Amino acid sequence: MLYFALVTDAAQAEPVVGVAGDDVKVALVPRTALIDPDGSLAPAEAADRLAAADAKVETRVFSRGYIPDTLWSRIVLDVAPEAAGRWYLSLELPNFDRLQVFTVTAPGSEPVPFVVLGDRVPEPTDIRTRFHIAPIDLPPGRTVLLLRGQTGSTMTLDVKLRKLDALLVEEQDFFALQAFYLGIAAIFGLSALGLFAYARQSIYLVYVVGLTAHTLLWLLINGTGPGHLWPTLARTVHVDPHPFIGLTVYATGAFAANFLSTTRVPASVCIALRGMAALGLLLALVGALVPEGYVYWSHALVSTIILPVLAVLFGLTGIGLYRGEPAARPLMLTWLGLVGAVVFALLRDLGVVPSNTFTLTGAQLGSVFEMVIFAYMLVARLGQLQREKEQIQREALAAAREQETILARRVADRTAALQAAVERERDARRLQQQFVAMVSHEFRTPLAIIDGAAQNVAVKEAGSRGRVEKIRAAVRRLLRMIDTCLLDERIEGGTIQLRSERFDLRDLLDDAVEVFRAAAPDRAFDVRVPAVPVPVRADPRLTEIAVGNLLENAVKYSPQGSTVAVEVAPRADGVELAVTDEGPGVPAEDRERVFEKYHRAGNTAGTAGAGLGLHLVRSITDAHGGSVRCEAGAAEGGRFVIWLPYEVTGSRELTE
């Protein structure tokens, strides 16, 4: 393997050229360097100054910090014949704006431009590496290189000569390490997005912003991004890492403010952390939008603020530690990791530690450490939220069970009270039924005596027949009223069954009308029945009660001298019996409700009634499989129509 340690980390005082086995070493004459403050030196003048006897000799790599000056360096190579051939000159710092390389063919001659390397110039080769490289053919003997560097980042000149195969092998190992880092970052980032979708808390998005900024920052600093991931874009668009430093400051401040926003920590601490987050956004904006001519100043500003920011983080987090805030401990541990990374980078820039692959990526471990600690804090918070949610659910479940127990007790108490009320009502109804039965029994005997006496009078005194018939009609009416009361009680219990008989509806209607003719001589009754019999099979007693209730209503609500019309009309599926009066009628809104128990029409004020008669009519017709409806009469009176089937088979229980 051929290798050449050039310029930075080879510190041989004397050139050494030799062959050891298969390794051929190309040694380096120590370099000289000078600072050109205004960049006005011509290449020939710079070469002469660097070749002077009093020129400053450098044998190590260190950072000169953020300086706007131009750095010139002269490198003398003594190449052994065995090492001659094609090498690759690599600018080992991916973040270096422009490095011009000249060759000096002879002392005092004009330097010849060889190649320009850096972030802001096109790559001279299509080979993908994290470094800026250019092929160079080294002849045996002495070769003098003149370097002119200008950059807006820290002035650290690290140049090496490498063989291509060795360079690519090292690149593969480095890229495998970065691929592992990207995989971990992707897992953490996607997990945070998933947690945000679950918890809907902005802190997870803040973590994603910080993770993305960290990742892009390191990809730019170590050259993985422009060298491997977006080389085509890097040839046309230059992206500085400093805006991502600002975004990192934002995410760090916002994250710390979120976790320290508790009752243990003073509100001023969180306000200061949010102010630091706002400062980070401002720095990111400045780093992204600064004009080309002010890049150095913006980079110097961003980098100058980092150490004070870390000091502020330490101080504010220390207050949280003093107040006993648990979240302050992992935060302080994170800041220690970041300080370690920053100190490590400073030592490399100062030349205390060498600048190589390990030292360039070692500081990256600080961001990995922060990424892991922050992820742990997020998971711990999610676990805490889950535990709080489960505690709330347990408390809610316990409260629900307690309420359920209380409700069950109340339901049991109400049920017991309701059952007691039902029993009392049943007792009252039994007493009522017993009373009605007793009254009915006691009334029937004297009424039967009155009816018998009236019949005897009619037989003995023919001239008194009209008055006697009135007496008998009144007796029959009282008996029908008693039967109605008893029947209503039986219907409520649903205990009466139909006793169907075949009879002529005309005869039943004649008997019913005769009762009301005698009871209401001041009313005229217009009865229209077919000339032929109208046989039906129904319960004659219940049917008589239903017809009687309609006639009683017609008489009650019609004025004296009016006519009550009764009509029987056979139909194909049954027979209709209509009773029409000349009273006030039933308002349209009440024509359905008048059949409800105890409901009376709104225009019946002043007329006695309990609202039971029409309810009983509907119960009887429903029990027969028929119906009853209320209509407006021809003279604005009331009209009630009963429809009964010709035959009711079997027997039915009466129900409401």
C-alpha cells in the first residue's frame, strides 16, 4: 500500500525516502505559511516570501480561528522513484470555501495554476468522496506546491496525498459508519413522528427539528452529504452548516423549556430558555440569508454565540437541579456531552489533537448522545402520561362504579317504593271494585222492584202506560249505567271475554233508541235502517253499551229540539253504525284524542262528564276487531261512526 502523509500530520524534521517491504513512503519537507490580510499578494510574491530563509515553518495542523485573511502555504515534496506516479491531492476539511493549488517548476519562476478545490467551486473529478480531491501526477524528485486558501469557516488547512484505492477503502468504512448513524437518526425521527401522531404534543416535533438539524449539520461538517448523498446538488448550490447550528440551538432551548416548565422551576427560567430558542431561529435565518460577501461575519457570529449559549444552558438547568426538578438531571448530562464535543473540536482546531477521520467524527458522538438522552426523556414522558392516563381511568372507573352502586341503591329504593305504590293502588282498586259491585248489587234490587211495580201499574191502569214507560226507560238507563261502570273496571283488568251471539243489529238499535226517546222527549231521533235484517255475530251486551254511549253523548251535547240521526249501512266487509247530532261538534285537533281515557274536547266546558264513555266505545269496538272514528257532522255537529265485522269468531279479551 502506498501512502503519503502530507502537510498536516507528518512532522518529520528531515526528508526520509526509503523502501520497506511493499510500502513506499513519500516524505514531506516541512511547509512554510504566511498570512495575507487583504488577499493582495500575487502568487510569485507569495512564493518568494515563503521560500525565504526566515519563513515560518509549520509541522502540525491547527486552526487559526475565524479570520477573513488569505492563507498562503508552500510545500516541498521529495518523491522517490518508486513512489512516482498518480496520486490524489485531497482537501481533508469538507467545509473550506476555496483552495487554489499552484505548482512551482523552478525557484523564482511564476507559479502555474494547477487546480482549485473547495465548497464553492466545481469538483475536478466525478469520484464520490467526502473530501475535495484532484488527481496529481508526481514525477521523481522535488515537486513544489503553492497553496492559497480563503474560507468563511475556521481557517484550518489540512491537505494530504493519497492513493485512490486506499482513499476509497477508507471512504467505504466511513460511509458505513455514517449509514449506521443515519439509520439510528431515522428510527428516532420516525418514532418521534409516530409519538406526535399519538400524543399530539409539539415537543415531539421539536425533537424531530433538532434531530434533523443535528443530522444535516454533521453530514455537512464531515462531508458525507455533499460527497455522497447529494453530490449533484452540491455542485450547483452551496449549503453552509451554520443555519443548522441555529436550528439546533432553537430545538435545544425549546426542548429544555418544555421539560423545565413545572411548578418547581421559576417561570423566568422557562422564559429565558424560550428566548434562547428564539435566538436560535434568528441565527438560522441569518446563516441562511446572509449575502455572499458577509458569510465570514455570519459564521463568526454563530460560532461565537455557541459557548455563551452552553453556559446559559448550564446555569438555567442548574437552577432546575437546585429546585429538585427530575428532568434537569438528564438535561445536565446532555449539556455535559455537548461541552465535551465542543471542547474536543476546539482541541482539534488548536492542533492539540490530530485532525483525522476519528477526530473529525468524534465530536459527532456528542449529538448522538444528546439524541439518545432526549429520546429517553420523551419515552419517559410518554410513559408518565400513560401512567397518569391509566390512573385517571382507574379513578374514573372507581367513580363510575361508585355512582353505579349509588344508582343501583336508588333504583332499588325507587323500585321498592313503586312496588309499594302499585300494591296500594291494587288494594285501592280492589276496594273500589268491591264497592262498585256492592253498589251494583244493592241498586239492582230496588231498581228491579221499581221496574216490576211499573209493569203492574201499566197492566192495571192502561191510561198510565206513557208515564210508566218513562219510568221503565229510566230504570233501564240506570241499569245500563251500572253495567257500564262494572264493565269499565273489568276492561281495566282485561278479564272480560266476548260472548258472541247472532242477532239483528236493527233490533238492538231500536231498543237503545227507545230508551233515549223516553229519557229525552225534547229530542227527535231520525233512525235509518235497512228494510232487511242486518245480522251480525257479536257480544250484544257490549254492543248495546257502545251504541248507548254514543246516543247518550249525542243527547248530552245537542240542544233541545234538535235531531239525533242514527244510520245503519251494511258494507262488504262489515256494517257501519253512525250517530250524528247537531251540537257544537268536536274540534279537529281533538277528534283522535277524545277516545283517550279522561280526555274531553276543549269546547265541552260547562257540560258534566268524566271522559270515559268514548274510551269505552273504542275498547269495545277494538275487542270486536272493529273501529270507531269521529267526523264533522253535516250541520257542524258531531258524527261518530262504528264499524263492526259481520262476525267475530271465538272470544277475545278486552285490552286497552
